[in-house]
Amino acid sequence: MHSISYAAQSPRLHHQSIKHNILFGQPFDEERYNDVVKLCAAAGCVALVCAVYARTKYVLLDDPLSAVVSVTTCLFICHPRAYIWNRTVVLAGSV
């Protein structure tokens, strides 16, 4: 689990299903998938969902939360099943 997941502000999507773009080669875990989609989907950012779903130790977020309202950000970070706990998260953003 020493790999990196990345969410760009402007994600690149493959011409396949949203589910395929979120899994991005990761094994499907129905409970994890449903939880992460519920937590992050309000942001409307597939890249964010993909980065959080991936079982990586490091998560690099390149300003994917810029369009997210504070309530969604709080849910994303503070939710008891937030899948970013126990992971190193680097959040890059513009000032």
C-alpha cells in the first residue's frame, strides 16, 4: 500500500463507464465503492472519488475541492467512514 493516488482539478476520463473510471483497475469492493461514491459524489468529481477509492498510502489532491461547498468538504474529511483516515494526504490549491 505504498503507492499514490491522484485527483486533478480537471480529471481525465476514459470513454467508459463512471464505475470503470472510479475503479481504475482496482478490485471492486461494493461496500467501499458505495461509501466513497456517497461521500464524494456531491463534489461531482470522479477524480476525487477515484483517488479516495484507491487503496494507497498517499493521496495527492490537486485542488479537486475548489468547487465543493464547505459542507461537502466537511463530510469528506470528518465522516466516520472517511477513507482518507490513516493516509497521507497532500492538498495542493491556488491562493
